[in-house]
Amino acid sequence: MLIMNLLDFISKYVYPSVKRCLIEILHEDYGLSLRDIADKMHMSRGLISKYINGSRGSVIEIDKETEICNEISILSRDIVEKDIDLFQIKQRLIRIMFKWLYKGFFCNKHIEIDGDKEILKNCRLCMMLFKNYVN
């Protein structure tokens, strides 16, 4: 059951939060319009708007001063300057997410959302599953 909870947690909370950070950087730091971001991410402008206004991907706040945000900023720069394709964007975003899952960046939020503190406090699942994504 824990593995399913982990996958649910990643798909419902972690990936949308990481994606929101990317979209915010593209919009705020690089001045890309909703349309430009939507085109690059192959998403609707309405969905991009939800990420920007915080109605999507906001359960886990990723502080702009964190190392994970710095890595997402590098990806953002490459999206703008090197015009990388959607496959590369998703691949790199997922690698960043897996690396930070491994490092325990999201553990406290997982415990808070899941509510099963006894099981999760000694959980090492992310460290086992995502160890190959750490540089």
C-alpha cells in the first residue's frame, strides 16, 4: 500500500508542484506569455493560467531560494535559450524530481498529507527507488 501512496503522492502533489515552479520561472523570470509557455509545454493556456495563479500545483511550495529551484531555473534557461523539445523538458523535470525525492525534500509534506506518521517516519522507499538519479 505504501508504494501506491507514494505514486499517488508524486502524481498528485510533487510533479504538479515541480511543474508549477518551472512555469512560474518561465513566466516571471523570462517573461514568456501564457501562449508561449503553453506551446512549449504542449498544455492549454487555461491550464498554464491555473499553475500561475496557484490553483494548480500549489500544495507543495518550492521556495525560489532552494537548490531544487536552482536546478529548475537551469532547465528554464535551456528551454528559452536552446529551445529544447517537450521530451527533453519532461525527462529533465522528472530527473530533477526523482533526485529531490531521493534526497528527502518532499518527505515532511508526504507525512503531512498521508497522515500515517508511524509508517512514513522510517520510510526509505524514495532512497531505494530513486538512488540512480543522484549525481
